[in-house]
Amino acid sequence: MRPQPGALASEVCCPPAADAAEHVAPMGDEALAAAAKAVGHPARVRILRLLAERQACVTGDLVAELPLSQSTIYEHLRILRQAGLIQGEIDGPRVSYCLDRVGLAALKRAVAGL
């Protein structure tokens, strides 16, 4: 998805939190297990916290924030993305990442329903 002229990166990549609650579909057992596994590593939790703090897309700057190699961070990002907890957008030669608020809301609802 390319930004519309005048749109902020956070508006394009990350829907507002209020909108996320409206679009939450029930999460099945396999999806819940994958999401739980994704947040089961401290580095991935830290990545989610960093993305939440910024409330906007960030790029490979995560490499500067974490004491991990670039390839390790990209692997953690891949796992979080597959679990539906973050989303990425190609922006030229870089990929911008942000929270997937719908995915996080689904995880929250699924855990609360246990």
C-alpha cells in the first residue's frame, strides 16, 4: 500500500486503535498458539513494545535499538508478522514495520476467553 499524498506513515501502516476493536474476528486455537509462541520470546516482546511506543512505522532502526544481529531481528520480525501481530510495508529499499492492532486485539480477546 502506497501512502496517499499528505498521509502520515502511521495513518497508512497502522490503523487507529479504536478502529482495531471493530474488526476483530475470533482467533482459532492454531492462530492463538502461533501468536502465543510469537510473544514467547523476550526479544519479540521488546520489538512489540518499541513499535507500540512509537505508534508509527519504524524501519530497520530496530537493529540500533536491540543488542542482536540484523539477521536475528529480521527473523523475529518474520515470526511476529506471520503471527499477525505486526505488519510491514515496503518503502523503496527498506521495510517499515508497525503493530497490527487488529491482530493484537484478537490475541487479547482470545487470551481473555481462556
